[in-house]
Amino acid sequence: MATFVVNAGLDITTNRLKGAGSEPLNIGWGVSAGTTAKTDTTLFGERLVDLATAAGTDHTVGSSSRVLTTVANDTYQVTGTRTATGAGTVTNAGLFDAASGGNLYLKGDFTGIGLAVGDSIAFTIKAVYS
């Protein structure tokens, strides 16, 4: 399992420090296997909320905050819930700077989570800067 602020995410971070760009608080998920790398620009097999549909890149808008991991406000955190409208197995997730399409900021892979129609995953995604 691996989780990274990917290279494009570093660009988003420095752009935001300059007061430009969009906040990466949009959650996407994928259904294919793979190990996350810093050079990734997409999710593995990104899907809509209908896990059986390969078309499109809709994302769920999450809520962002700064939280403590080691010292106050050293972690950017996004929480949000995605509910499946089609069955499948989710193997990776990430944050994007747009509700559809956009640039990948952070990506993580994990052991597959099988979902039936109507099942959901409550994501808590953290980028720790400590």
C-alpha cells in the first residue's frame, strides 16, 4: 500500500501558496490494481459512482480542514462519502482539484473493498506535512 502527494500535487500546493488554483477537495475512486507512485497522474481504473461504468471522471466534493498529526495544523484533511450506484471493488482513491476531470493531487492504493449498489465508503484522506 502506498499513498503520495503526487508530482502534480506538488504543483497544486505551490500554486495555492501563491494564492492561485483550486483546492484539491474532490474525491475520486478506481477499481484496478496497482501501486501508487509519485509520477502517477490518474487513478487506477477510475470510475464514476457507478463502479461498473468506465466512462467519465466525476468526483465527490469533500470537506477540508487542517488537523494535528504531530504539531498543530500540519495535516491537510478531506472527508467525504461516495455511494456506489453500481457494484464493484474499489482499490484506490485520490483527491483532485476539480469536480470532474482536473489534476490529481494525492493518491492512495489499498486492499480492495467490494461494494454492492447503495454501499458507500466514508473517506478521510490526509496529506501530512510534518
